Amino acid sequence: AQKVTQAQTEISVVEKEDVTLDCVYETRDTTYYLFWYKQPPSGELVFLIRRNSFDEQNEISGRYSWNFQKSTSSFNFTITASQVVDSAVYFCALSRNTGFQKLVFGTGTRLLVSP
Amino acid sequence: DTGVSQDPRHKITKRGQNVTFRCDPISEHNRLYWYRQTLGQGPEFLTYFQNEAQLEKSRLLSDRFSAERPKGSFSTLEIQRTEQGDSAMYLCASSLETRQTSNEQFFGPGTRLTVL
């Protein structure tokens, strides 16, 4: 069975602070994909990143960075110098990387960035 | 706009009525997924199409739910004899299966269903 845990229900920060969103996953598959999605107040899920399990290199995209640690089954997401527009619910998700590939989501972390 | 579109965006219905939702995926995307999201939760998988073939159905999908994807393009999700527990956001996603884009699912804006 696959499971994703996002223990942080809600995080509040002040603009320009750095913030890390935690994601821990469980799977019996030896290879898999990990994802992060953003859901702003408008409601539409926005794809941020897909990471293959055999690629443990950390990734940076502008103010966003992702830390994948297979040894601890974690895939954490850091926003540097947060902005008010980053306020949203962020979901971590897991899927197989072959065959039937449904996304298994965590319960999400609500990030509130105040000015 | 070349993203995933869904119609209607909102639907209010009375218990016992039938409702149908439509999803238009990104053109050329061969896979289409339906998910359901309730308040405070992440989306949960309902069903999946590869082209026009429905390949997987979740146990969440009771006999009152049916989905189709004729001709492998748009998809419809029908709920018969709606119940209050069906109230949720119904999300559609599509993906193009290539080595570079494998399982990158792009979501539509969703249809919010309220059953009174």
C-alpha cells in the first residue's frame, strides 16, 4: 500500500521568511515518483515537480527547492524568501512509475504568508 | 486556453437526482483521471482511462457512479441517485505518457457538487 503523510496542517510565516514543508511517504515499490502540487484559493491544483525515486539529486527552481532523502522516505519542499502569493495548500503525492499510476496524496499543508 | 477544462464549475442538486460532469483533457493527452476531494483532504483517485479504455476503478466508485471516455477525447462522470455524502469537488486530470513527461498529471479547475 502507498501512503503520504504531511504532518504540518498549517504553517504561518511572515513575508521573506524561508519555510519548509515536510512530506514522508510509504511504499513497497522499489521505484516510484514523488510530486508536489500547489492549490491556491482559486482551487485549481498546480503541478510543481515530479521526482523519480532513483534520482536523489536535490532540485532548485527559483525560490523553490526540494530535498529527497530515500533513507528517511522524505521529500521536503522549501520556499526561500516567501511571498504573499505563496499562500496556498501544498500537497505531496506518490505514484508508481510503471503501469497504473494513480496519485496518492497527503492531506496537505496550508501555508499562510502574511505581509 | 489549452489546459484541462471541466463543466460545470458548480452544481447544486437535490438528493436523489442524477448529475453529469464533463472533462476536456489537454489535447493529445492519452491518459485521463478522475479524483474526488472533500474539505480538508487531498484528492482521492476514482477512475482512470487510457485512451477510451477505462482501466482502473477505485472502491470509492459505487455502482451509482459511471464514467466514460468515448473516442478517447472528453470524459463524462455521472452520479445517479445522488446522496449528501457525494458532496465534494470532482477533479479531472490528464497526462501524456512519454519518458520525459511520465505521469505528470495536469488538473482542471474541478466541479464542486453540493447535494441538498
